[in-house]
Amino acid sequence: MIVAQQTTNTNRRRILKVYTIVEKPGSQRGYWLNIGLASDNRDGSISVKLDALPMNGLLNIREQESGKTHTGRPSRDKQPPEGWQ
């Protein structure tokens, strides 16, 4: 997972994770499916890159805690994909 980077005066951009929540039959909890990344732009807007389209039309964009995934497991990815820095 990607670790969020706080925006600073040195033009560092936050990297955000994009999820859709997939309902599981027979369960009250949905599955958080990672479908892309988002990042801050210099003008304050946000760019979103999706690797998949959500069937339910809903996106959930979140910052990640340092070294944690959304489920609290240790992070696997250490760097954002090429082109997202």
C-alpha cells in the first residue's frame, strides 16, 4: 500500500489510495477493493488514476497511516508507482 505524504512548502504531494467497497453476500462488512491512486495538484485540485471502474459507482479516497494498510496489516508497497511522485 502507498504511504500518504503530507503536502509541504517543498511541493511534495500527498498520495492517496482509491477504494470501492464491494458488498459480500451474507456479511455486514464490505470488502475494500483498491482500484487506484489520487494525488494533490499544485492548484489544490486532486488527480485520480483508476485501474478499474467500480460497479457500484462509488469511490472512497483515503490517506494511509504510515506503514499500515487500510486493514491495519503492514504495508507491502514502499513507493508510489512510477509517474505518481
